[in-house]
Amino acid sequence: MNRRELLRAAAALPLAHTALANSAFAQAAYPNRNITMIVPFPAGGQADLAARPVALALERILGKSVIVDNRAGGAGGSIGNAQAARAEADGYTLLMTLSSLAVLPEADRLFDRPVAYEVSQFAPIARVLADPTLLAVPASAPWKTLQEFVDDAKKRPGQIPYGSSGPYGTLHVAMEMFAASAGIKLLHVPFRGAGPALTALLSGTVQALASAPGTLKAQVEDGKMRVLANWGAERIASFPDLPTFKELGDKDVEFYIWAGLFAQAALPAPIMMRLRAAMADAVKAPEVIKTFETAGSPVAYLDAPEFSKFVADDSARLIAAVKKIGKVE
């Protein structure tokens, strides 16, 4: 993770009206064909939730189809991220991905594996969503509080299975951060994405899951799941009665799952400015706002310069957490 490169890229991307006017011809030429938005996870997770309403809004704004392509190859999103990194930097292959973007290359290095991609290959366009993860269990589970869950896990080390979107993905890191703080050992069961992990929780295949509010809200309201704690620094509006880990005594347990749109670092500046302007409009679309608020994940928009700094700061914190966790399966 090269923080300086991200901040330099942010500084080089002023969204000024004069720049937009001077590059009007170049912008008018883009797009002249359909755009692919890679989501490196199956349907049903936070990245997919972010991608679909935004893609529809961008279609209207840009005048060309924006096709959501779920590259659900597993590996916590690494495969889809790498495919986007290798794509031609022409604005026709975009990436809607999660906060694990910077973590996954560090996990490759931790295990002495070939690094699939580097964060420096990407240029942030806009942040779309940013929510704390929540700890969910099936409604049939015996635990009504976090303390009951922890007490049971201490009696049965390594026996309570939890699902994730893959090793060192967002959901895995959040759970291992909690387990390390609580002094418990859980059984990690990786899936190809948050959607399949959620299905596994509903079926009872796993007994716990860290996930974003937007993917849990309907299930909790339908009485199929309950939530025990919130990884955020503060309580959230969609679950106002849910305590944070910090409130419950786990002072170092804080984790957010954000979704954002990226292009390749070599993307020409006029196309980047066109996409930034389009995203600024897309997140204001009533249908986008309504979809996200209904899911309990309100729009959390940041333009490229602010998003670049956010990614650098958040990634540094997550990479430190991964190194502290070390090698886990």
C-alpha cells in the first residue's frame, strides 16, 4: 500500500469547472460504448448492493449501458480486483469493491504468495457506502448477548463456525479482530462472497457472520437473524439499540465496510473527470438514495481527492490489524 502515491493521485485530480470546460470535447467522446462495472463478489453482498443502483443511475447520466459483472471467483475479492487492475485504462472497465482492496495484497505477502495486484494500480473515483459491520447470528442461536456468545466460545474453542467472503476479506478480518480482543478461537468457514455466507448463516451452516447493515436489515426485521454488536465507534440509525463493541468493553474492535468505485491509475484525466462528475450526480439520484436508505446503508459519498485520503488512512489501519492477526486460515 503506497499512501504517498494515493495522495499524489488525489492532488492531481481537481474537479474544477474550468478543467471540465477545457476538456469538453474529450469528455463528449466518452463513453461511446457500454461500460463494465466489475464486482469481485457474488450478488447479495455490500459491493453488489452499492453497484446496482449506481450502475442504473450512471446509465441514465452517461447514455450507455453500465453492466454489473459479478466476478465471484473467491479469494476475498482478490480475483476480481486483479482483473480490473489488468484491464485497459480506457474507462470501460470499472471496479466497485470493498475495504479489503488494500488488505489482500498484504495477505499475499504474509503467506509468501505472488501478489495478485497492487493498490497503486487503481485510481479512486468515489466512495459510495461506508458502514460499520455488525455481528449477526441465526434467530435460533442460543446467544442473546455478545457476552453469552463469548462465554460459549471460551467453553468450546474452535467449534463455533463463522462465515466470511474469503480469507482476509472484510468479513474475515473483522471477526478475527473481535476474536483476538475477546481471547476466543472460532472456526473460519470461507465462502465465495458475502451473499453465500449470508445464505449459510440463514441455513445454519455457520453460526455467526460479520456483515454490513444493508445486507442484514431485512433478515433481522423478518425475525430470521439477530445482531449482537456493532463494530463502529458509535451506534447507527438503522440499529439504534445495538451496542458497539467498544461499549461492551472491546476497546480495540472497530471495523468499517465501505464500497467505492475505482478505475485504473493510468486512466486519462478527461475520462476521470467525466466519471467523477457522473458519480457526483448518480449518488444524488432519488432512486439511489431510496435504495440505500431502505437497506439501512445511507449514501456516504466522497469525491476522488477525499476518497483517496480516506482509502490511504483506512488501509493503513487495516494492514496493521492484519499483521497483528498474522497467519490464520
